[in-house]
Amino acid sequence: MSKPKHQQISPSALFCRAIGIPPVASIEVEGDGHCCALCGLDLPNGTPANPAARRVDSATFNNRRDLASKMSPYICGDCEASWGDTYRNPPYSCSISTKDGLFPIFSRQDISWFLVNPPEPPFMMQFSNARMQPMIWRGMVTFDRNFIQIRIGEVPMTIRRPVLLKAYERNRLVTEAYAEWEHARRLEEHEEARRQLLQKAIEKADAKAARSGKKRGEVSVKEGKIPERLDPYRHVFKSLEYNMKATEPQALSHGIMMPRFEEFLRETGRTDDLELLNSLSVGEYWALGALLKQPLDSLTHPPSADRWIVLNEAKKAAKAAAAEGEVA
Ligand SMILES: [Zn+2]
């Protein structure tokens, strides 16, 4: 039975431990060399497991291409426990699973917090973009805080955290410099237009003076509207998509630099910035879009603790225990 060698920790196990649900098993693995059909976890002889057929041979199962092993007759206890419809929808399907619990990530602000301050690995980040999308067993486990793996909808993605943070900073500097550059260019155009107007007025006045034989007087033209300073663009790209639905036309411009910025970077010799901002991964452009939603220095506090799903359960248990204490 083929199995992925890199799989050290099952995404389903991470998820189930995060929300505190136990594995489910109905049979035992017979023989050696088996792995979970869904997540690829090693399943040695005698391991409590479940038959794969009931899940992966059903007419409604259309993720065969994503199976860790298409031939395995078993699925592991955690994949079985996290199979249900409940877990294919928010809050579970847009979340980060850590040893402290599961945190729903819907807002760009929450996503930004975890990208800038990733929890201790291993953890699993996922962001579904459709209802009923199986995410957990297809989850991407992150082992390195600087190399974040995330599944966004149907697509597994990677985010190099140092590159992302550098791109965030360079994007800011480039957009600010562009605003200055563009302002200077418009001022120059304005000056040139005014110079030409004045020139014409002088020629006209000179001709008139020549005809009348009188000396030409002082010539002036109106100042006109002086170009105002521009607010910097938020970013240099045509778009930075959030939901990453490939069917939407704007997704085609995700992470594509606007020609005006390309021209600016070339003309001003900023080739390092041009190269960096043009070479992010699809996931890094997504992450950059989230980071740009707020100033990074506003992310001073972690998202509120009562939104952790396991912490919620712990709180409930503590409340119940306190209530029982009162009764007794
Ligand atoms: Zn599994």
C-alpha cells in the first residue's frame, strides 16, 4: 500500500485533539503496511480503525484524487470521528487547530494575527471557500512557523513567513514612493503646460505689439489647478483575492502587478522590489491581502480567548462545576 513518507502527524488527529473529540473505531487493521486511505497515517497491524469503503466508495464522494491511498481498505479513528457534515462548515472549516484548541478564522484581522504570531507547531490552518467542503483529512500540517502550510478551498498553499513580512514592508515603501513620484510627475506636467501657455501668450502679445508699433506689456497666464498630493495605493497589484474562488474573473488578476507600478519600479531602478513583489506564492498574495486590511502595529493583542472552541468548552465545564458546587 503506497503512503506519503512526509506525513508525520495526521491533520485529523490535530483537529480532533484541538476540539477534544475521541477517535472512533469499529474494526482492527489486519496485516502490515496499511495506512489511512484519507490522511495517510500509518496503521500497523491491530490498530483500531474503520472500513474505508463506506466513506470513499459512496456515490457522493468526489474527492478520490485527494486520497492519501486510493487502495487502502482502512481509515483511521480520527478521520472517522471528524467525518460528519458539521465539520465541513464554519467554524470548523475556517480555522486553526493547535494544541490549545481550535480558533475560527473568518476575519482578515484574525488571520493576520496568526500569520504574524503563529502558534507553536504543529498546527493546521484551513480556510474553506464553499459549503460542505471536506477540509480536515485534506488538511495541511505546519511544522515550521516560518513555512506555513494552509489549505484554501481546493488548493494547498504555502506561505514563507519572512518573505510575506518583507513583501508587506516593501509594498508599503513602494506605494508611498510611487505616490511621491507620481505627484512630482504631475507637477512637472502642470508646469510644462503652463510654460507652453505663457509662451503662446507672449507670441500673441509680441505680434500685436509689432502691428501697433507699441511696446509689449507684461504677459501672464492663470496658474490653473495645481495637482494635489496623492494618497498612496493600498498595494501594487490588480487584486489580492480573499475567497480564492478560481471561477471568479478577478481571481485571474490575483497577485498581478499593476503596469503603472511595474513601470515605476523599472524607471526608478528598484529591481529588487520588482523581483520580490512579483515572485510571491499564490498563498503569500492571499496572506498579504489579509495583512493589508489593518496596520500591522495595531495587532497588539491576540484574538479574544473566549473565541477558542476548546477554551469555550473548558469555560462551560468550569461554570457547570461551579454551579454544582453551589447546589452542593
Ligand atoms: Zn486518517
